[in-house]
Amino acid sequence: MKDLTRGRIEPHLLRMGGAILVSMLAGNVFALANLYWLGRLGPEAQAAVTLAGFPMMLLLTLMPVLSVGSGILIAQSVGAKDRDRADRIFNEAFGAALLFMLAFGTFAWIERDAFGRMLTADPRAAALISTYFRWFIPSIVVQLPLYLIAGALEFTGNVRIGTIAQTATVAFNALLTPALMFGWFGLPALGVAGTGLAAFLACGTVMLGLLVYFQRRSAYLTLQPAIWFSRPRELWGALKLGLPTGMESGVLALYLLAIALILRPFGAADQAAFGVGQRIFQAALLPLMALSSATCVIVGQSHGAGLPDRVREILRRALRVAMIVAPLLLLALELGAPWILAAFTDDPEVRVAGTRLLRIVAITVLPSAAAYVIFAVLSGQGNTRASLFTQLVYAGVVVASALLLSRLPGFRPAWLWIAMSAAGFVQAGMAVFFLRRHAGRRDGAVAPLAAPAELGATS
């Protein structure tokens, strides 16, 4: 455990944000490495696995419901110096994760053939999706408790173990995926199924390591199976905080799925370009997401300790860092898009379509930078509903625009990317609105946001 209610804010942000960024990069390296190897199997395999990821995002909505809600309460308990409550919250969330994920994962595994037929009209691609799900769904079931443990440690200020676990998962995947996919080292060549099996083996190995780690006597949080099956006392509070975040992930998954289905008439190349381009764009946003996660943890502990002035200062300083990072990310996407796409696919149609997508949506990096920080500050204080409502509006605007545009003659996927960019600025404007609204309440801890020109000013 690390006390984040004292000391200079920037070092806390950079230290935690840097460690979280390493973990996030590791996860995205895993996803992008899979795309790289799948590209060697052809665009059908790449499109199949990309499409398979969208419904699985619905399965993963359980992660933030439990991890974010319990994490915020754990951070506030750490700030209030209440270790017993932090331990209780963690164990109740962990027990619920095991039960719900097993039930949800079983249903998804049984219906994997139906998912494949729903996602694509190509019979071969549908069969590949079902084959991939055979091992990938069990890996997702293992990932939730792993994710929950790493998240709980993060909210206590301990980001080192989560970083090690995530990096180890990627390292195992990097070795196992091509070996099982192409039959290296005498192993069977499993093709698409190999990447799902590799994920399952890697996540399972790291999960066992984390369970051993929690048996140490010096551990701040401990695994207590007796609490998992006892009457919950803190779980409802964690679910109330986490449910909006989980619903937000679900909205994002449905939104991406809707866009993928709208792109069906354009064929596998455009669907693959959307999947690859979307993954690359999300990877580019990782520094901002890491900053947001670090901000939420520090705000959570400071709010729990009853330090509203420090919460306001965290907001100002996190925004300053975000406004430095965002233009650099924008420049990298605009200039490097063709070379980045070339690293993940040999198909010229996918490369051209993906480059167009990245260059259009890159402009949303700027509004996203401010929105991420603002919603992190609100979430750290227990207000997770604002981000959900904003995501609903964003997804609604994009999907409604996509459905309308798809009916026009000459419709092209680029029209969707323009709609997504416009919705990004609407999202940032709503973030500022919710911040001002929260600050106007009697218990609001943050002052009204400064004018945009003042965001980068030195206080």
C-alpha cells in the first residue's frame, strides 16, 4: 500500500501513470501481436478474430462493474486508513467475480457457433470465429479475477505487481501464440485456435502466480474464501459505483458491433481495416488512459481522506499533463498511420482503408485528453454516472448518423469516421458540463473548470 494523500502530485501521477501505461501497453502489444500473426494467415482469419472481439467485449463488461466500483471504495478506505474495510470489499468483489464469470462464460461458450453466424455472412469466417472462441472464451473467464486482483492492488497504490503480472501474460502469449498457431517447436499447428489456447494458458499461469502472491503475511489485501460465500456487506456499494462503468463498456461494445455490422456490405477488407484501425487508435490513447487511471486512484484516496483542496489541485495538474501529451499523439497518428498499418497487414486494401480511418479520427485525441481527466476526477469521488451518460450520447450520435448515412447513395466508411470525430468533441463538451454541475453541488470537491485557454497555464 502507498499513501497518495501526501507529497507532490506530479511525481505521483508520473510514477503511477507510467506503471499503468506499461501494463496497458503490454495488453495492447498482446492484441496487436495477435493481429500481426493473424495477418500471416490471411484477411479472413484477421477479420474473424477482430469481429470475435466485439461480442467478447460484452462479456468483459463484468470487469469494470466489479473492479472499478470496488477499487474506488478500496482507494477511499485506504485514504481513510481503514484496512479491514478495504479487505472486505476486495474479497466480496472477488467471490462475486468467480461466480458470475463462470455462468456468463459458460453461456457464451455454448453459443459460440451462433455468434459466428451473426457476425459475418461469410461461412468460412463464421467457422473461424467459432473455432477461435473454443479456447478464447475460457481465457476470458480466467482474466476477470486476474484483472480484479491487479485493479485492487492498483487502487491501494501498488502498481508494481499488476505491471509484472500483465507483462508476464504478454511474454507468455508472445511465445505461445505463433508456436501454437504455426506449429513451431514440434507443437501442432492449430491456426486461429492456437491464439485462443495461448491466451488461456498464459492467463491461467499468471493467475496461479497472483494467488500465491496473496498468501504472503505482509500483503495489504488478503484472499479470504470465507468472505466469498458469506452475506455481502460492501458489494452493493461497489456495484452501484461500478455498474455505470460496466454499462459504459457494454455501450462501447454494442456501438463497435453496430459499426462492424453496418460495414458488412463492404466485405472483409473494410471490416478488418476497422478492427485493426480501432485497435491501433485505442493503443495510441493509452498514455491518456494511464493518466486517467492514476488520477482516479489519487483522487479516490484524497477524497477518502477528506482533502477537497488536494482534489482540485489534482484536476489542474492532470489536465496540464494531458494537454502536453495529446498534441504529440495527434502528430504521431497523422504522420505515422501508413507505416503503422503496414506492420499489421500485407493486404493493400486494408492498409489504405485503415490509414484513412486513423487520420480522420486522430483529431479526437485532443478532446479525449480533457474528457479522460475530468471523468477520472469525478469517478474518484464516486460519480461514475456522468461518464456513462456521455458514452450513451456519443454512441447514439455515431450509430444514428451511421444508419442515416448508410441509406444515402455513394455511402463510404469514411463518412462514419467523420461522424465519430464530431461526436468526440460533443463528448468533451459534456465532460465539462458534468464537472461544472458537480462543482456546483454543496458537496462538490472540484471548482468550476477554467476556460480552455487557461488549461495549460501554470498555477
